[in-house]
Amino acid sequence: MIPSDLTLSATQRNALDFLLSRQSAWPLVAPAPSKAELELVLATALCAPDHGQLQPWRFVLIQDDARQALGEVFVQAARARDAGSDAERARAKAMAAPLLIAMAAQVRKGHKVPESEQVLSAAAAAMNLLNALHILGYGGFWATGLNSHDENVKQALGFRQTDTLIGFLYVGTPKESARFVSRRRPAAFVRDWRPEGVVVSQA
């Protein structure tokens, strides 16, 4: 909640209200963002922090009939992991939203920018996607799970062997109104550093 005594412009207040009201939405139904809206949403991902200007973000859009094909990929991957599993349950995961975005980091191994930072950049891009979708009135749900760590799934989606799949973003319109989520105050996760035994030199 924004403190009432905080001096903000209307634009600032509206933007912060949107950020503070974002939450993962489920279930998701049609419609998904239009082509123009989706292009705008993806443009926000490219504003993520990017150490070394490597632009590691990679996105694959799965929509319409392609979701059924992805469902088959999920089924085959589940059977490969465990022949005795109920693999058909994996098929439904590809049909759970009108649009899925497979998100990955195209990692450049051996670069001076650590691989972990390249992956973190992709994760920051994913968060930008979620915020932009929320601002436009759509819902987003970032899922990981076994499929995000499955080499067969990654290969089927056309990613490189060195790419890191960071998850699937389910996109659509929330079927239900957002429920109130009680959040703790930031102070529960923040502390000031009080140096002990550190001598600060005087100029």
C-alpha cells in the first residue's frame, strides 16, 4: 500500500499501484494479447539488466494448434523420464492457457560475464513480461517443473544445448477475479548493515 503522505505524481502512483497489485493468475483463458500487445510486452523484456550487452534472452511462442504439438512433446518427455508414469497428464499442461512462452537464456560459456548473470538477465526479462502483461490487463503464470529441465523438451523447442530453459510463461485472461493477497511488509526481508570492526579512513 502506498503511504498517503508520500508525494507522487498521478503517473507514478498509478504505476506503483499496478506493480503492488500484481500476482500470478490461474486459471487462464482466452483471449491472449493481440499481436500488437504481445510485441509491446516482449519489448519490455529487452529492457532487462544486461551485463556485457550479451542480450541472452530467447523466447519461443506456442499458441493455437502448436499447443497440441507441445502437449505431445511433454508426453514423450514424461515417458522418457519414467516409462511407468501417467504421461498423459503432461498433455494438459500445454493447453492450460491460450499462449505459452518458453523462456531461455542463450548462455555464452567461457565469457567474462558469468553464466549465472546471463541466466539472471533472462529471469529479469521474464519479470518484465509479467509486469507488462499485468499492466495490459492480462494474467501470467511462470511455471518451471520437470519440463524446464528436460533436454528433450529443450531440443524439441529448438533451443541450443548450451541454452538454459528458465520456464514457461502461461499467458491469457484470468478466469476469476484476483483474490486479495496479504503481503508482509518489506521490513521483514530487509536489514541495514552495521559494520563491526571496520575502520573507515579519514581523508
